[in-house]
Amino acid sequence: MDAAVDKARDKAQTRDLLKGRLKAERQLLTDAFHGDGKPEKLLRGLRQSVDAVLAEAWNGAGLPPACALVGVGGYGRGELFPHSDLDLLILLSQPADAITRGKLEELVQLLWDLGLEIGSSIRTVDECMSESRADITVQTSLLEARLVTGDVPLFEQLQRRYQEELDPQAFFQAKTVEMRLRHAKYEDTAFSLEPNCKESPGGLRDLQVILWVAKAAALANSWGQLAARGLITQVEARALMEKESAFKDIRVRLHLHAGRREDRLVFDVQGAIAETFGLQTTGEGVNARRASEYLMQRYYWAAKTVTQLNTILLQNIEAQLFPQPAEVVAVNDRFNQVNGFIDVKADDTFESEPSTLLEIFVVMTERPDIKGMTARTTRALWHARSRIDEVFRADPVNRALFVRILQAPVGLVHALRRMNDMGILGRYLPAFRHIVGMMQHDLFHVYTVDQHILMVVRNMRRFTMSEHAHEYPFCSQLIANFRSSWLLYVAALFHDIAKGRGGDHSRLGVADATGFCLDHGVTPDDTALVMFLVEQHLTMSQVAQKQDLSDPDVIQAFAALVGDERHLTALYLLTVADIRGTSPKVWNAWKAKLLEDLYRVTLRVLGGEPHSADRELMNRQSEARATLRLYGLPEHAHEALWNQLDVAWFLRHDAADIAWQTRSLYDRLDSTKPVVKCRLAPIGEGLQVAVYIKDQPDLFARICSYFDRKNFSILDAKIHTTRHGYALDTFLVTEDNFANSYRDIINLIEHEIGELLTKQAPLPAPARGRLSRLSRTFPIQPTVDLRPDERGQYHLLSISASDRTGLLYSIANVLTRYRINVHTAKIMTLGERVEDVFLVDGAVLSSSRNQIQLETDLLDVLKV
């Protein structure tokens, strides 16, 4: 018994000693890093510290001699980040018996007790080979296997077997496919606003892929060896080493800041990481640039360099692994097509004939069979980009070439993206160079400014392609009949080009767009169109989403602004492409319907059809009656209900909505119980809910409380009171997961809202929902604007704030306290920001003092 106690005490003492040593050495190394900022020294030091502790723990485990402890993965590579997992292989000469298995379990438990987050596997050499053949991840980890301690001959046997079975060609193909899939996961861009410094395109993993395939092909183990083999130049090798060190530095700081493994440069930490580099915020007000913006712009430029050199290296390694006779086809006097790739005929082509810096992209758009550039061409283009200067930009030949790229029938987006990646686009358009890698802190853009612009061009381009006509058929129809559609690409290129300069970027961008058009021979009429689009690119979405489209004056004013069908169509197409280019989450079917409705009604006005309330009323009622006849309703069934509704109700609903609500209510005109009807929204997204009940003061807030409790988002609300005192309110709501069980949800909503309105229980207190992570990092100062409309009949209440759960109900609750009647509510969500507009009235609004108090109370609930 005493011996067992002594043994347990000795184990505890050993564990505490090793744990204390690890902690002390880690602290010394971290302190040294904060002093000298050398990540390689820290990573190497952490690995050496852990090596020593593992060897001591291994030696004390009492394992059979024919065993080895092997580091694999990043730890096998010889570096260890502060909070990375420790990938270990326990290599056995034969399957473990019960005694050995027990000792191994004790060893693994000890390592966990030491605070090491290990990922361990216990295998024989045969098992390693079997797993390697089945899983490319295992094969990759074994490529970097390193003996920590144990049986040297056994480890050498593993290495021999691995090299014998390794197929460099298959390994290359598997890793490049894996890389493409990983890039797709990150939307094929290094320019996400919250990149993963390890996994995102252009990050550490891309550098590791190069060294993996080079090592598997027995070509090189380092950047210097790659340069010695002629696969890259010495200058490129130094650039790769610098970028690798920079990414490691960022990753180390992320780990130390978070106190855990963290590879994402999320908004929350960007400022703190920037400060550890000594970066500071500069400027004030609209001209201020955060320290985090400087950090991220450096990151993006580094990622761009890695992306280019990654392309060059992988092509060169592929040529070594898959040698094939060169099939050379002459393209013109300057370029050949070699095995499907465009290649310069001479190494100094771009230097001796600078116009070829643009011509190569023209050729690639005109020859869609060309798969890309050869590594030699990519390298030559990359190094010659500095030839693009003022003289180059003023050359009529180069201007004509750039216009040919914009007018290309295919390949425009690929060309612009390649030009941006290689620094060509920013040098040809200096204003564009300013926004490369520029952050946007508006909580709904998820790309840098330059990538957003290219996404807008891409979206516009997709409207012209038959294979994408099913996505937005109306846009495809419009652009097919649009003269000189390439002008829309010019407008897209310049619509946000002036961001970050301070002032109104729409107006500032007009000067850049005008100069471009004048320099590139665009006609005065077409120049005026581009200028209009750049200056007004935000207008159509604001009118559609914030103003009352049933108001003839709103439509007449918008029609006067656009002037003619061509300007209207161009603005509509740019608006759709722009909203879709901000974030996958911002565009929805409701916004699509608002914009299309605005387009169609404005087009009728431009065509000479007077947009009067009387004419619109007649049209909608006529269409609704035709639909009701299809439902089989008696000819005059609608009259009793319609006689209780005023013109405003008809103008705020389209004919299909009027028919649906009439069919649901025509025989329940004086119902003593709530009538709640729900259906799938005709726009193809969300649910439409109609509520009919004897009016009550807190009805809007009560219904909002229900949707808030169910986590539904209200996109639109139309509130109406009939002539005989009934409320007829309709809501458009969405919820992420209702699609698979919408029938049950529809029945549930109809039943539960009916129950809620029947009981008329006291309104629950609004929940103070938490802000999202992004909103906490970039808080929005809430604003409330209350002003009478032009007729003085209603007030427009505009609210802007950070989005959160329960926000709309909190607003409705305040309005209920003040006995404010809501007639319409337009709920616009832009990523993490909401911009809501309410049409309201109420006796309290006649007093300016009460208005001020109302605005104060609303501001209070908007704060978190």
C-alpha cells in the first residue's frame, strides 16, 4: 500500500514539475517575442520546449524499446504556435498488448494533464501505410513526420515505406483539388473582411501546399531550395519568406490575444492586433482611418502576393511532375498558346512593348479556349506592372485596349479579377488602386471595396449570360435590349471608387467617371448616363425601400429624376447588381419585389400613362375582381367589404393581395372573433399574415410581440382601419427554418395569434436583445427622425440602429404608450443595421414637446 502511495506521489510530483517547467519556458519565450517580434524564434522555442518535456515523459512511461514518438503535421514540421494542437503519432513495431496499451493511456493522460492539447494516434508501420493510402490528410501529415524520441530504426522504416509508396503525381493532384475546395469555401477571395490567416486564399495554408507538393516531388524543402532549382527567382523566394513570416506573426498574436487557438481576423480583434504592431488610428471624422484598416490593407496586399506566386510555383512544379511536349500555336507576333496557356514569345515582351500589358487580357477575352497564363508569363507580367504610368495611361492605343476589355463578349470578369490580382487594374485606374484592400465598416458589406466593385461587375455580367437567365429573368430580359451594355460595367467600376476620401463618395466618383469617359472616347450622351448612374446609384433602393410607392407624387418625382426609359433601366440593373454584391444575406425576394414594382410603375409614367390614384384604384380593383371570379365567389360578394375600405388600402396592396384578403373576409365582415389568415408569400420567400379584428389600441405591438417571441423577422407591415372600426393588418415575415414544415407553421400562426388577440393579456416587457459581435465592434449611433409628410396628414418616423432581437417590438411598445397609430411599416435590414420607416399619426404628435419626448424614448430603447 505504501509503495502504491509513493508511486502516485512521485507521478504527481513529476507531472507538476513538467507542467511548471512548460509554463515558465512558455512565458519566457512569449516575453521575448513581445520584445523582438520574431515569430520563427517563438515557434521554434515552443517546439523545443515541448520536445524536451515529451522525451522526459516518454522515458518515464516504461514502454517497450521498439516504440517511437513521432511529431506529425505542423509540430512535425518543427514549429508550434502558442495554442495549436500537438499532433503525435505513437509508432509501434507490432499491435499493443494489454500492458502496453495501459501504459500508453497513462502517457496520453499525463500529456493532457500537462496542459497540452494533443491529437494522438497509435499505429504500426503497416497501419500508417494503410491509413495514408485511404486519406490524403494522413498522407500529408506523415510527409512532415519528425522523430521526437524512441526507436530510430523503427522511424526510419516508416520513412522508407512512406517514400516507396508515395506517388508524387497523385499527391499533387489531390492537394490542388483540396486547395480549390478550400478556396471555394472562402468564396475564392482573400478579401473577405474577416479572413482566416491560415485557411483563406493567399494565407499560410497556400504556402504550405507549395512546400508539401515540392517535398513530395523531391524538388525542394524550402523557399531557398525552390529558387536554387529555378522554380522561382531569389526575389520571389524572399517575398514568400517575408509573407510567410508576416502571416505567422499575425497568427501568433491572434493566439496570444485570444488565449486559445484562433486563426480568424474577426472584427473584434483586428483593432487589438493592429495595436500590437504599433499601428494607430489617423485622421478625424469622415477622414479617420482606424489602425485595423492599416493592418488589414497590409494583410490583403500580402495575400495578393502569395496568390500570384502560388500560381507561378504550382504551374512550375506541375510541369516538373507532368512533363509533356509543348504544343505551340502562334496567337500573334507577341504571344503563343502553349498547351492551352498563353505565353509571351520573349521574356522581355512586356518591357519592350508595354501595351502588351493590356493586350494579353484582350487576347484572353477573345480566345476563351485559353485556360490561363504560363508561369513565365505571369512572372513577367507581375514584374513589369510598374511600366504602367501616366504616359502609358495617356496612350490612345492603351485606352482603346482597355475599352476592348470592357466590351469583350466573354471573359470580362475573369480579366478584371486577374488584372486586379496582378496590380494592373489599380495602376491603370489610379483611383481604383486607392480602394484595393480597403475595409468597409457599414455592417452589411462583407468584401473590401475593390472586391465589392468586381462583384457588382460580375452580377451585371451574369444578367447577359443565357446560362444564368433563370436567376433573374427580368434583369436578363432588360439587359438583352439595352444599347451599349458595356457602359453599365463602367458605372459599376466607378460607383464606389471614391470611398474613403471623405465626403459624398457618389458625387466624388462622378468626377473620376467623367474623366475616364472623356479620356476613352465615350460619347457625351453615354458619358451623361454613366455620370447619372454613379451619382444616383443609391437612389432607387432608397425610394423603393423607404418611401410610399402608393403615393403618386413619389412616383412622379422619381420618374422626373430618371427622365427616360434608358436611364431607368440602367439604374434598376445597377441597383440590383449592387445590393447583391454587398453580401449574400442582404438581398431577398421582398427587396426584389419593391424594386421591380418601382421600375414598372415608373416605366408606365415615362410612357405617358398618368399615374393617378383613381386610375391605379380602377386597375387593381378590376384585376382583383377577375381573380375572385376564378375563386368562384358570387359576383357581388366583395362589395360589403370593399365599401368599408378606403383608397389608401387598395393602393397599398396589389391585385393578388386584394383578392386573397377579400376571399378570406367577405363573409366575416362583422366577426366577433379575430380572423387570422396565413399563406406562403407570393414573392417566393416568407409568409404573408393577415389579421382582421375589432380595432384595439395596442394591436400592432401585440402582433409584433408574437413574431418577436417566435424569432420571425417582419419585412413589411400594412396597418389599416376600416370605416366600421375594424383593423385589417397584413405582415410579411420570414424565418430561417420554416420551409420544410410551412403547413404546420401556418396553422400554428393562425391559431396562436387568434388566441393571443382573444385573451388580450397585458403586453410583455420588451426584451433587451444583445447586439451581434459585429455591431459591438462597429456600433451604430441610433437615430430617430420624426417629421410631417408633405400633406400634413401623417408623420414619417425614420429609425436607424444596430439590429438585434426584439428591436421592432421595443419600438412598437413605445408607440403604443404614446397612442401612436401605425399605418405602414417598412423594415429594411442591411446586414447588422436596420433602417425602418413608419407612417404614423396620433393626437400626441400635434405637440412639439411630446414629439421631442417620443424621440427621446425611442432613442432610449434603441440603445443596448
